[in-house]
Amino acid sequence: MTAEAKPKGHRNASPRRIHFGIGRKMMSFFRSSKSGRGKPRSQHTPIFSKIHPAKRPALHSRRQSSNEDEPECFHRAIGNILLMSQFFGILPIRYIRSSSVRNFSFYKFAPRVIYSYFVLLAISVMTSISFLHLFRTLNANSFQTKGGIADATVGAMFYGNSLLGNLMFLRLCPKWISIQHDWRAMERLIDNNGKWKGPVLRWRFTLISSTILSLALLEHILSMVNNTPSDVWFGKKNLEDFLIIYTNKSHRFIVRNVDYNFTLGLFIFFISKVSTFTWNFTDLFIMLVSTGLAERYKRLNARILEATPAQLSVTDWHELRECYAVLSALVKKVDNEISGIILLSFTNNIYFICLQLLNGLSPSTAEHPIINSIYFFGSFIFLIGRTTAVTLLTARINDQCKLILPILYNCPSVNYCREAQRLQQQIATDDVALTGHRFFSITRNFMLAVAGAIVTYEVVLLQFNIALQRDEELNNMAAGSNG
């Protein structure tokens, strides 16, 4: 039985929203009629075999459903974005834009997968050179030289993040197909094969993706302008000259270890763009997955908040508890597969936030001080905003899961049944949230922990910076007195 079924004696009851105070809303919401328990529960498409195994067939039922081609299904809403990522060697799954998850496939030697291997190999080469530079330059002198730590570590962090990100996404491919089968089964169960309207995801995903990628493109263009002289952009230099200047300015750690040539310049230019996209897409991917899960909880909560008292019988509470259990199980399965990506995202973002802060507090010697200032503030604000967006959108899963608890706590005894109690205990005790490889759970409180970590690291870096400036001033004074 769904929330649309009505107990006997209340045939004319219809859903309505209660607009008065929250106290009256909670009390009147649970005053149910004492007449009958309602119609028999309708049979749903199976989702998890752990729930009523005798009534539930296999989890990955391939049976066609009435809303199989619904464009607001998660896998269809995110399909275009994942297809774009395949141009950069990420998630090379066939038929990623298909209207049915049954068409998804992953073959290790398909052309798009071979292209991903090539991208992975190219990034591995850049990462190896970056770590070679790190091992050669990171020593005691690095901590005594202005900008020495950043010069030694930035390449290894940037390309190391890209290498790990591409490896994790490649490893995720077959598991992503399994997740999407579970996700689609969850949608069929909660939506009752189209009887309930699911969340509208397509426009949300388009808005989030276009905002993040547009700002990332603008930030990267500013970075390129900041790393090249002005005559390059007014037609006074050809492509080869541009690559020489750009590579020597932005990838100095590469040309220190490898002799430069035109092919190397093209290679570095291509891989740097792929790695930049991987960095931004990692955060975007976490945002979209989190939004899809949080919106499911939001729609499920709305079914309880918008219902009339006569609609929720013991059977209805049982149905709702099953839906929450299925959604919670899906969140945990998703977390098992992408928690490493989340940890990588936060580690990389915290590093570059600290690096940007340190660079901003140091005197600039850039050729274009105005462009350099615009790039610094724009890049720093974008990085802070993107990290905040990842945290808040991911924390919405935990927020939406716990949102219904006040309603359950205020349930009057006359309407309080065993199924309502089980649902209350399930939501109150189950820690539903995405994690960073289980080192931390992403909730709203986690935002304060991230801010505290950034402040702590920055204080340490500033102490190094102040000490270096003092030593530099003393050396200049000593040189002046000797002169």
C-alpha cells in the first residue's frame, strides 16, 4: 500500500499541506482515524534481497518498468556530464547516455578504455618527473629558501592528484555500473513505478556543472595569461614560441630534469589541461552524486510532511521504513566505492588553499602585477567556494536523512506504532553520510574542521615565511655594510 491508499471510512481524504504552526502540524499530522488499516500493500519492483527475501527476487532485476526512460532518472541526468569526462579519459563506460542502465558496459580493451590507458600513461610520465624533481630539491635548503617548498612540491601534488584520480575513476567503472543498477532499482521502489514523482535532477546538474566548469575555464585562462608575456597574446609570437615560454614559466620543474623540444611542449600543454580537468571534475562528480542522493531523501521526507493524518497506517509506516532502509543501503554502497575519491579531493584542495594563501601573503615579482592580483584573488575565491560547495552539498545527505526526526519524536502515543518506532530508531542511530575513506564523515560540522585545519597549516607556513624574510633582510643589511 502507498500513501495514496486510504483506510475505510475515509474515501474522500486527499493529500494536503498543513500551513499552521509546527507544533500543531506535528500533533495533527499523527491523529489518524481508528477505522481500518487500509488496502493491501501494492507489490513493488524488488530492490535489496535483505528486505523480505521471500517476496524480493534478485537485486538487479532487468525487467522493464513504466518509467525506465524517465529523463529525470539519475543515470540519465548525469549522462551528458560523464560523456564529456570521457574526452579526458575518465569513466570510459559504453552507452553512458543510454536511457537504460542495462545497456551500460565496460570492456578493458574497448577504444575509449585504451584511450584512458594512454592518458593514464602520459600522466604517469609527468608524475614521475615531478616526483624526481621533488626528491632532488626537497631538502633543508628548501625550508630556508623563499618559495622553496612550493617549488619542490606543487608539481608532484598536482600531477600526483591527477594520476590517482584517473586510476580511481578507471577502477570505479565496473562498480559504477553495479551502483547504477542499484540506484535504478531504488528509484523504481520509492517512486512505485511512476506513481510518485521523483526529484527533478537534470536542471540542477546542468546548473552545477556549467557553473563549476565555466569558472574553472576562466580561472585556467587567467593562469595561462599570468604565466606568459603580453606580446604572446597580440600575435607577436608563434605557437612554438608560446609553448617554450609557457613551459618554462609554468613547468620549470620539468625542463630542469628533461631537455625541452617542441614535442615535449605539446605533450606538457595537453597533459596539463587533462590534469586540470581531472582536478575540477573530481569535485564536480562528488557534488552531483551527493545532490542525487540528498534529493531522494528530500522527496521521501516530503511524502511524510505532505500527507494527511488518515493516510499513514501501520502498513504505510512499514513501506516508508523500507524506503529509508533501501536509500541508506545505497548511500553506504556509494560511499564504499567513492570514499577514496572524496579523500583525494579534500586533501588536494586543502593543500592548494594553503599554497594560494602563502603565495598571496608573499611579495609578487610577476610581470603583470594587475593580472597576477586578479588571478590570485579569483583563483583563491574559486577554490574556497568549490571546496565549500563540495562540503555543503555532500553534507545535505546527512541533513536530509535526519530532517524527519523531529516529526517522529513528536508522534502522539495514540498513533505511535511499532513500525514508526523502528523508523525512528533507524534514522536516529544510523550514520548516513559520505566519508573520506572513513577517516571523516562529511556533515555540516566537518566544515569547521576543514577551516581549522587550513588555519593551522597556514600558521605553520607563515612562520617559515616570516623567518625567511627576516633572514633575507639580515643578509641584505650585511651585504650593504660590507659594500
